[in-house]
Amino acid sequence: MIDKKDITGIILAGGKSSRMGTDKGFLKLNKKHFVQYSIEALQPLVSDIIIVSDNSDYDAFGYKRVNDIVKHAGPVSGIYSGLEASKTEYNLVLSCDIPLINSKLLQTLIKGIDSSSDVIQIESNGKTMPLIALYKKQCKDTFYKLLESGERRLRIVVNNCHVKNISLDLEDDIYTKNINTKEELKQIENVHNH
């Protein structure tokens, strides 16, 4: 198993979500901020956590925060900014809208590390999830090149790296659910309380 001192956690906290009308990381599930769930899932596995966001309210969580290097370029810039700031070869990247995420699931990404893959991402319900993924620091060059050329679609950028998908068992799919609407938040409140 790769030692946690070689792994950094990068949380993409982004900005305002148009559908939620607020910064998603500050939404709450059972009185705890979404971003806190991402932090807690990463903590046992990483030596350092970086939050990528231009919103200084995230400083309250006590971790290093870096601004997006390229503005309004979505997660491609977010991941690039995080990798640029990271001091370790391996980086677990999470979005901040997956409050059911847990360390066990992230461990499957670490176990999947091999010499040939630059990106290892979760596949859930047949969908790949580049925002629950492990990135080697060297990916940042590919990200930079594509950002410079105007590419904003994360899947395209990821597919320019050597990527490996790790499929989840069906019962684990729920832990990767990202929350975009108030209705979805209500649904997971029920799951979380049972």
C-alpha cells in the first residue's frame, strides 16, 4: 500500500452552484457541511489536504486553500491548480458535493495504483467519475496543455492521460452520489440516517 505521506487530498470546492444557489461545499447534511465529509473521507489516507476555491470562507476548515489558476474553467482548472500546489506524487481528488463518500471507497483507488496509470477513477452505475479519482502529479502537464488550448471538458482531458477505471459493487454506488438539487439532498438524508 502506498504510504499516506506520498498522497495529498485535493478537494474541489469550486464556487456557486447555479442549481443550488449557494456554494455546494457549505450545504449541510445532518448539521455537517458537505466539504467536511470530503475532508473526513480523505484524512486517514493522506498527509495533506488542499482545498481549491476562490472563496476564503473555506479557510475556516483549517486547510491550505489555493485559488483557481485559470478562472471559469471548471474542474479542469481546479484539478490543475490542486496538482500544481501538491507536493506528493499521488493525489486523491474529490468534489465537495458527495457527502456520502467514505475512506473505504477511496482506498480502492489507492489499491489500484500501478506503474502505468496516471489517473485511476471510480466507475459507478457505468459512469466514470473523474471527481472521485487518484491523479499522479505528472498529469498536470497534460491538464495545462489542454487548458491552454481551451479544452474545458474534464472527460476529454482525463482521456488524454493513461486512465484506469475501478468499478464499484452495486451496493457501494450510493456513496458516490453527487448532490445537485434540494430533492437529492432530501433523498440522501434518509439513507444517511438509517
